[in-house]
Amino acid sequence: MFLAFLLLCLSNRFSQIDGAIVLFDVETNSLARILRGHVRQVQYFSWSPCGRYLLSCSQDFRVIRWDLTKAGEESSRSVRFVAPVYCAEFHPKNTCVTNQLHMVL
């Protein structure tokens, strides 16, 4: 089953919701989920090949892997880096995460 989502990143330096990721279901034309975990602007998204995971990286020095089949604190896992992260992607053949520093999440 193919799920179609539109991703929106809320980033406003004057708001309380900076860094939130909004998943909008285009099939039902409704809000699917709001992912809160970043505290600064999100720079990049990557979907896993299976569609279960979403990877986000941010200027808050963190990369977060979101498990969209789970809710609450179990739905995410993050790694903090020493500098802002501008790009991170899933490996095309599995769900390991690599970035320019070759760290695995």
C-alpha cells in the first residue's frame, strides 16, 4: 500500500513550534501527524526504502530517525553531533543511517 504524505517543516524564530515536522496525508486531505523533536530549523528529510522511517537533520546538531509505526518516545531515536547537520540519508539497501562523517544511527 502506497502512502502519500506531504512534509512541512515549521520554522519561525518567533514561534514556540520551531523545528516541528508536519506529516499531511494527501489521500485523505488531513493532518496525519506532528513530529516534535528538533528545536531549530530542520534542514533535510529522507525516507527509508521501506517507508517506515523518516530521517530528519537540523541546525540543532541532531539527526532523528522517526519510526512512523510507533507513537510517543519510542517513535524516535536521535544522535547529537558537534556541528549542525545539513544532510543525512538512509542507505539504499537497509535502514542504517550514514552521513558525511559515516556515523551510524
